Amino acid sequence: MEQDSGKAAGTVRATPVSRAMETIRALREELAALRGAQPVAVVGVGLRAPGGIEDLDGYWSALASGTDAVRPIPQSRRAPFGDAWDDVPHRGGFLDEVLEFDGPFFGVAPREGRSLDPQHRLLLEVVWEALDDAGIPAGRAAAAATGLYVGITGQDYREWMSEGPDSYWATGNGHCFSAGRLAHTLGLTGPAMAVDTACSSSLVTVHLARQALRSGECDIAVAGGVNLVLSPHGTALAARTGALSPDGVCRPFDARANGFTRSEGCGIVVLKRLADAVRDGDRVHAVIHGSAVNHDGRASGFTAPNVLAQTRLVERALAEAGLGPADIGHVEAHGTGTSLGDPIEVEALAAALGRPGGAGAPVLLGSAKANLGHTESAAGVLGLIKAVLSLRHRAVPPVPHFTTLNPRIDLSGTGFRIPTELEPWPAGAGAYAGVSSFGMSGTNAHVVLGAPDPVAERAAGPVAAAAVAVTGFEVSARTPAALRAYAARLAARLAGIKDEEYASFAYTVTHGRTALATRIRVEACDRHAAAAALNAVAEGLTPPAVREIAADTAPGFADLPRRVVDLPAYPWERRRYAPFDAERPAAGG
């Protein structure tokens, strides 16, 4: 009896409440599993790269033609260090006029603007453009659970302080404030963080954003990185490591490879769970199927790469994607053009992806560093955007400066090939691309992505002209001058679209952009009438088809179906902000 009583005492009897709790637990586990398995869509892209690259078309044109955007440092960029630049390698991939910024657009006063790291300024513009590209106005991003992940490493602008630091310098230059200012300005309330893992920073942010989307921590994620070379001192330190190319030419995989050249850039991607993107009618640039991050561990040296760690990284990302080596047709490699790094990377790729005996379709290797130089904390995401474009165009760009394979790299029996001209995606090759980025800190990242599937493409495709009657659209800007400039850009864009894309144009400009203070409504039933009206606005006229509307007016044309199309970027009204310009405050600030 005592034994029976003991058994009875140890038995937990199910109750309606306990059964309900068990059901909830099981459903939560099932939901978590479903979220974890969901691919992630790239729905928006913004970028700046050397060579005047500011959009996807410009980037692809430079890549496809094998452009080398490296040049000597512009004379205007040498201040305040002057001749100190002559003592370091001063060829690089430099952006234009990085001290200029549209401060009033983002509510930044002149004094604060002069203290604000130009990297933070650049992020504000490029993140805005990426959300525009996604057709997600800032207010909609603020209303959603939107996360923000920023890769950033350098703090060169601290060296520009002409006097002692003040509160503006304190909040204008710390890494954490790059993400914090973005979230504050846009009203984003999801996770917001800066990530510094050296050269892998921006691709690590993509992995973190993907994880946050899968776990349900956010519903929209903005990820990427930025890098500017604003002082010779950081370049001098890099030169002492022996990693910089003395002649400023980056030659990935080549026998003449002698290091990389430092460069500047910014890349941002807007991400959503693929199912959500299809549901919302988003345009999908590409789909991320897997990603992984790891560390080299105890390598031969603190900054030395580890072939075993890199192999495991690629294998883990493939496993996350549910794919095998044969599914990969192209790898955008880290490919810095260093005598140590390139052979180790290719050995790891061969171990993870190589074709036994070289059988099967080839894998094309590339590295955007041959075009741009090494953009460091922006390099990974710019490599990812290159892979997105390769998938879109079903072609792999050439690797400039590649003529003879590095003798320490053995491609025999691997199936790998390095293109020297624009190559169509190989027939029979895997449909997916891999992107690698490795940090000098030892932190590595790899992402596997593919083209959008037919369901996503149909959901975001143009609406047949007969399916919707377009009667007009709305355009806005912060100032009348910006509105005129924007109208000219949009009119030029209308000249290049098809008639059936006019509804998508009208939706995107009306509902896919943030409504700003200066607004007009354009009544136009076709793209030709629309272009004529916009050209008139650009000339400062107000034709009968156009009328001004109040800033707080609810957007019209609510019957337009959600279809997002490429539009020109917002026309920033930039002014120069630099510490030594304190006596010449920016106009309008």
C-alpha cells in the first residue's frame, strides 16, 4: 500500500490547464522551428562605392566592364593632414565630397554637423535610400518592429578635432552612436547596434539581422556597413602590418598579388522574412538561404587566417541553407590579394565546395576588391550586393588585374575558375552564390543566397495596364528646390519605363516614399503626360495637371496596387561640414 501510495504521489495528473500549457509550448516550438527555416528576402538596397557608384545600375556597369576605381587621394581630401599623406600609400578607392551632407533634412544643426563623423552622415543618407528602394517609408519602418545593424570600424574623424572634444564630438563619433542616431532619426524601436569585427563587420550584421528575423525579434531588418579613410594615421598602421599593396593595386588570386589598398564605401540592405515579403507584395532582389559566423580560434598568429575554420564556416552556412556543394555556382570571395590570405581562402573553399576530380559544372570565383579596393567594414555587404546583381543578371563579372594564378593556389581538380571577362552563369552550374568576409580580428562570415523564386517575382511584377486605371500620383521633398530637382529626375526615369510599369511608378512615388513638407499631386493617366507635368515642375512652373497639397494631407490614389519599381534617389541638398569651417556656417542650418 505504501508503495502504491508513493507511486500515486509521484504521478502528475493532467488537468485542462496543464494540457493547454503543453499545447502552447508545442505550438511555440513549432513556430520557432518554422521561423528558423524561413529564408530571408533582400527587399531594398542602398550603396556608395568608389568611382561615383550610387545605385545598382552604376555598380553593375562598373563590375561588368572590369572597372578599377582606385585613384590617388583627391587634393581636396588631404586636409587637415596635408603632406602627411605623402608618407603612406595614398592610392585608394575614395568617394567624392564625403564632408558634404544634407544636415537640415535629418534635423542636424551646423555645429552638430561639423562634429558628426562623416561615416554617420553617410549612413543616414544610404539607409534612407535603401528604405526608399524597398518602398518602405520611414514612418512605416518606425511603426513596424524594425531592427538596425551597422558595421563600422574606423574613427578617423576624431583626429580632425581642432579643439578639445565637446558633447557633440562625444555623441558624433562613437561607434554605438552610428546605430543609435539612425534609430532615433527614423524612429526605429527594434534592436539597434553597431558591430566591429574589422573587415567582416558588415557581413556579420547581415547574419545577425537574419537571425533576428528568424527568431521574431524584428519584422524588418536594416543591415550593412560603412568605411571612410579620413586620416593617414590609420593607413600608416595598416602599412606596418605588411598587408597594403605598395602600388595601390589589389590583385586577388594573382601571382603578382602584393596586398590590398584601403578604400571607402557604404552598403545597406533591407531584409524581411520571405513569406512576409511575398505577402506584402515587396520586390525581392534576392533570397538569403543560409549564413554562418565563426572565429579562427587558435591560428598560427592572432591575425592569421585558419583554413579549417573557414572550411567549417562555409559548410555550416550550406547546412543552414539545406544545400550541398553542387548547388553553388559562384563565390564572391573575401579575396584581398594578399600572398597569405588568398591561398588559404581558396584551399578552404576547395575543401567545402570543390568538385571531386573537377567533375561537374564550374564554380566561378570573384572579388569586388579588384574593382574597388578593400572597403573594410563595408566590404562584406558590397560583396553581397555584387552577388545579388550576379544572380539577377545570371552572369559573373571579371576579376580585374588577374592574369596568372598565384603559384600557391592550386585549382586543379576543384572545378573553380576565375573569370577574366563577363561570363554567363555556367550551364548546369548551381543556382546559388556564396559570399565570404573575414576579419583581421579572426571573426568570419559566410552567406548563401539565391535568386527570387517565381512566386516572389510574380507577386512583385508589373500590373497589366488594363488591370488598374492610373489617374496620377504624388511627389514630395523637403524644400521647393529639392522638389524641382526630384521632378526632373523622375521625368527622366519615366522616359525609360514601359507603359505597363506606369502603375508601379505611381504607387512607388506616392506610397513607397516618405511624405515630406513640400508636396504636389499630379493628375496624369499615362507616363507621357506625367513626364510633361514633371518637366514643367522642374522648370519652376505649375501646369494645370499639378496642384500643391498640404504636408499633413493623407496620401491619395489609395487604389494603386503595391508594386515597387526602381526610382532615382532623393536629391540631397548637401552642404560642407568640417571643424575648420566653424567660421563659415552651413547655409540654411
